[in-house]
Amino acid sequence: MGISNTNMILILSFFVILSHIPTLLAASNQQEEGYKEQWNWKDLFTPEITVKITSKMSKGEKIAVHCHSKDDDLGTHILHPGQYIQWKFREDLLRGTRFECHITWREKSALFAAWESGVYNSCIEKCFYQATNNRIVGPYNFFLDILWSS
């Protein structure tokens, strides 16, 4: 009387799942930029998304960045060269999530969706943008290339 193939597969699956718990818990204890967050079961379904907009303008130039979603208004931030604004959020799977940003520099401006649910060319979990004197460069340097408009 031995163990059936089905029971053997169930037992092995159970141990494989158990073996991943320490890895998940260890990952949750890592610190990123001084911020510590406990691991949550929501991480399996809605990963945390980070959006970061950095000013790469010429010395002495500053930009105004205003980003918002339908639920959160991040306010207006004045960024000097090298400074950035960064925020983290989780996608609303039922209603969708869209963060729109309006950046102004002198008399010029740019309006774009920094992150949007269901958009093919949207970044996955890390969306980094750079504002330069010529344009706004998006994630991976090719998803967004917006020229300033007057």
C-alpha cells in the first residue's frame, strides 16, 4: 500500500508552497529609500507601482509638476535640476487607475498620463520620467517623448 501519484503531487505541491513563504517574508523586510512596508496578500494581485518624475533641466531652471488621479491630488511641486517627485500606489482593479501629470516650464507645458490601467505602453511597476529642456522622456526612453508646447 503506497502513496498514489495524485497524493504524491499534492504533498510535493504543499512543500513547494511552504518553501516560498520565507522568501516572501524576507522580501517584505527589505528597505527601499528608507521606507519599510509589511508584506501584504494584496501584493500577489496588485503590485505596488512607483512613479518618479525627475528634473533634468539646465542649471537655474525650474519646473512645476502637478499630478493627480480621480482619488488623489498630489499638489503642485516646484522642482529644480536633480530634484524629483515620487509616489507609490496600487491599481484599483475594479475602477481602473490613471495618474495624469501637467508639467509647466516658463511659458511651455506638457500634459500626459504618467500611469494608466490597461494601456499597452504603460510601464509595469516602475515608471520613471525625466523632464529636460527639450522634452519629457518616459519609461525606457521610448514610451513617451513629449515636446514642450507653448
